[in-house]
Amino acid sequence: MVDNVPAHQRMHHFDAAQTHLILDYVTERLSMDETPLDFPGDKGVIDSVLNGLVTAEGIPTERALGIYDDDVSKTVLSADSPRFWAFIPNAPTKASLLFDMIVSAASLQGISWLEAAGAVAAENQVLRWISDAAGLPSTSGGVFVSGGSAANLSALTVARDIGRRRLIEKYGPEARLSRLRIAVSEQVHSSIKNTLSILDIDPLIVHPADHRLLGSDLADVLAADSDPESVVGVVATSGTTNAGIVDDLAGISAVAKQYGLWFHVDGAYGGAGLFAPSVRAQYSGIENADSFIVDPHKWLFAPFDCAALVYRDPALAKSVHTQKAGYLDAIHHDDGSYEWNPTDYAYHLTRRARGLPLWFSLIVNGTDAYTEAIEHGIALTREVASEIEQRANLELIREPTLSVVLFRRIGWTSADYDAWAHDLLVRQVAFVTSTTWEGEVVGRFAFAHPATTFAMVVEALDALDVDSAG
């Protein structure tokens, strides 16, 4: 506690000892060659550790940090470990982590041009890099939000409102009450399904023959539909979370144009493949997107939480999302002066400048480093897939597209996969989880960390050689 400072100011007064403790901890963490996986927590143990910590007087920094380091952090699985292959891993660069500290220490926000011009301009520089990779026009633009769910919700809100406006223009005010729909593949991410529920939009579900949505699939469903005008948009995926599949973006965009649909591309995970020459051709058609998202905290090596949302015509998004209030008049000008208010392009208002850690890392490390790191994940996945095909007790379910591989251990049940995953985590070999594919529980690896090696994966595969993990 800081001495000789009024009680009401103590929380905001510089404490040198506290600062050094925290920075030393951060330095130690950043210096690790490989962050530990750690283990899931037991509620009873966690509750006993946390019990009574919130007091009127507070506790010493040393004790608080010790509790976090010894007890709390050990129950948080490290998504930035090169041995974390479940869900979609997180692998932030050291530069991005360090700059995230600056964003926090300086209380940098990114609400409006008036309040944060430099931060907004820097974020927009990264959004331009992403937009250029997608082939979107120079007039495109957007905003960084918290994650794919927030980005999809914001984009499809615009799709809904623009679609409704067109129907009102065509049929009059009564069209406001009509039910709207958006076409989606059955493989679409769960956040899209949740978004449609929030927006009170019905899904028009398309069932592709081989999990990859084709333009012809969409065309067939629309041609057979009794009310195609109620469909105002379509969602394509550039890298499904479960299997890394990239939809037929060119074909879907052509059908979307034919029917006047808003074309949204969910690239939360796989959009980073735009920067990998080995797979870039698979994204043909993304340049026609009305909105596109990618989460840098997934495969563009940024810290949590960071999702890029880009619109072909930002003015449409601004017309939907701009919040109006007397106290906000100051950030909106009609005098022709330049302004870019990130709050105008998503459902949020207050926001941290979450794109700055990526900006700093990008300009420090250079774009080639990002390409090389993404290509590593793709190459590793192909090598692992080849290894799986060579093992008599394993079957590769489908050729991988990006950095996700699905496989089957012949004769295993869900319990066997769970036991195998538990054993790997206990031995700190890897954190893996199974998934469901066509009604069957199967194995799944997702790679993102450039420090993940083939030898690490082979060790996990070797554990599949036993007759039963149970």
C-alpha cells in the first residue's frame, strides 16, 4: 500500500513495488520457450482458495499474485501452448502481447475519431491489409470487435436491415412485418445460428452433399423455394471450425448477386489462409463479399479478444449501427471533415483499441513472418494427415484443407477418445478433444502455433496404438 496518500487516491497512485512484481511475472511468462498446458480446475479446490479474499482492507500484492500464480493460473488451460490442439488455439506473438500491456496501461480506447484518431488510424491500417488480401475495394472498411460472434451479429444485422429496406422500397411499409430469412449451410458456425435467433431471422438451411457449400446447392434451394424474396442474405464459411472446409465462395457469390442477397463470409478461423499462397486460390470469390470477418486471435497471432469485421460498403453499416444521442453529437460532424468512428460499424459503443496489438506486431515483424507462420500450420497438417494414413489402426476422414485434421481410431468409442485425451493431458503431451462427424465421435487436431512440431504430434499418435485408451 502506498504511504502518505489520501485513502481515496491510493488505488490510482503509482506503486513501484507492485509494478515491479507484475512486470517481473510478465517477463518470466514471456521468456518461456514453451508455455505449460496446465490442468482443468476442481470447483471445490478453487472455491477454497478464493474464499475470503475480498476484504474491506485488501491483501498484499505479493499474496494476491502468489495465489494467482500457484492456484488460479494452474487451472487455466493455456491456449497459447504449442501443445494445445483442441477447439481453435491461440498463439499471440511476443510483440502483440507486450503491446497489449501498453493498450491496457494507457487505457487506450477506440471509440471515435475525435477521441482516438491515432489508434483508429492504426487499426484501419491493419483492416486495409486484411481487405486488400481479400481483394475488397479500396473504399471498404470496418472495425475490430471482441470475437467472431460479435462480428457475425453486427454484419448480419446490416444484412437484415438492408434487405428489409429493399423489400419496403418494393412493396411498401407492410413489408416491414414480413419474415426474413438468411441461407446457411448445415455446417455453419454455431454463432451464426445464435445470431439468427437473436435477430429473429429464420435460417434457410442448405444441405451440401459433401459438407462444402456450393453455389449450385444454394441455387437449387432458392429455385425450389416458394418465397425466395424473403431470403435477404447468405452466409458462406472460409474455413469451418470443425473440419477447416472452405465453401465455394465464387459460386455462392454469383448466386447471391443473381438473387440480390447480402453475401457474408465467416472466416473467423480460416480467413487467415488468405495470407498463405499455398491455399489462396480456394478463397476465389471472397472479393465479392458484402461483409467478411476474421479473428486475429485465432490464426493471425493476436491476443484475445480481437475480430476484424470488414464491409464492402461501410456506409451501409454506418446507416444501421450509428447510435444517436445528444451527448454523441460531438463525435458526428456534418462539416465534411474526416471522421471514422468505430462505434458506427458494429452494435457496440465503448470499445478498447483491440486491433493495436496486431498492428504493432505486424509492423514490427513484417507480413512475411505471418505468411511463414500460417504456412507452417498448413504444412504440418498435411504431414500429420500423411502419417495417419500410414498407420494401420487409423483412418483419415477427409483430406485437410487448412490446419484441421479429422481421423478415426478403428474400433474406438467416445469413452476411448476421452481416456486418450485425459492421458495426454495428465502427461502434458497435448490438449486434444474429440468431435462429432456425421454422427460419429472421431479424433481432431487443430494447429495454429508455429512452435508445434511433427514430433509432438507423433507422440500423441503413438498413444493411439494401444488396444483401448480405457
